[in-house]
Amino acid sequence: MLNRRDILKIAGAFCGFGLTSFSATGLKANNETKEEPFIYYSTIHPDGRIIIPQLLRNKVKMKGYSNVYIALHVFDDCINIYSQHEWDCLKEKINKNLNGPTKGYAEYFIERVISSVQGTKIDNHGRMFVSDELRNHVGIGVGEDIIILDRDRKIEIWSMKKWYPEKFRS
């Protein structure tokens, strides 16, 4: 059975955009219209911290991720990490939609995402604390392997079991 990495390789070759970068710490594919995320691997340490891999750490510093906001994803079972700037933009968009035709969606977003947000810092060693509440909500336990996706405007943290479910089926 194919895993997500294999599917991404096949899809990239089939669509004519292929892989532009591949290593043990990251995988990236480009498309003319959509850029796929880098994929990194890490672990939740016993104290609830995540260590951001070195390659991502350098990009995170350039994007201004020192004070960050961690929140649940609106639909998926993952955790999003936003820089101060991106979080402010997101709140502004939601506030604009509270009085329009998409009011119901904005209220759901507030209930799911904004109510779960926690502010934290990424230290000089790339460590960041993620609360038990958020980790438990998306099914990430202490000591568990995780996937970290570097999206354009946010970073996503996924349980390895949810990202590669075919490897963990009984």
C-alpha cells in the first residue's frame, strides 16, 4: 500500500511538476498554481515540548515566528501554529465576516479555533510547548512521533498515526 510520500511523488510526476527537494528531514513538491508543504518529522517530548527541526527553524525565524499562537485546525485533527502577523490577519478576517452572509461560518471558526488558541514562544533552540489540552484533542500523546508541515501562512502539527493511517491499522 502506498503512503503519502509515495502518492506525492507519483502525483508530482504525473502532473509534470515533480519533486524539487527531498531529504530525510523534508520533502517538497512545486506546482505552477499551488505549492505543497515541506514535511518534517519530530517527537512530542515528555514535558510536552516539540523541537522544531533545524531546517524549519531557520525559516521560522525569517518569517517572524518567535511569539506564536497555537490553535486547533478548523476541520482536521491537527494543530496550527501562526505567527503574530498571520494571527492578527486571521482575526481581522473573522471580525469582518461576523456581520455578513458568512456569519455562521465565522461563528463556527471562533468556536473551534479562536476559543482553543494558546500563546507561546519558540525559544532559541527551536523548542515550543504544546498544552495537554490541544494535544489530547487531536490525539497526539507524549513521546509520539509527529509530522510538521510548513504551509505558506501557518505550520501544522499532525500525529504520525493520522498522517500515515495505513501504517497503524490493526
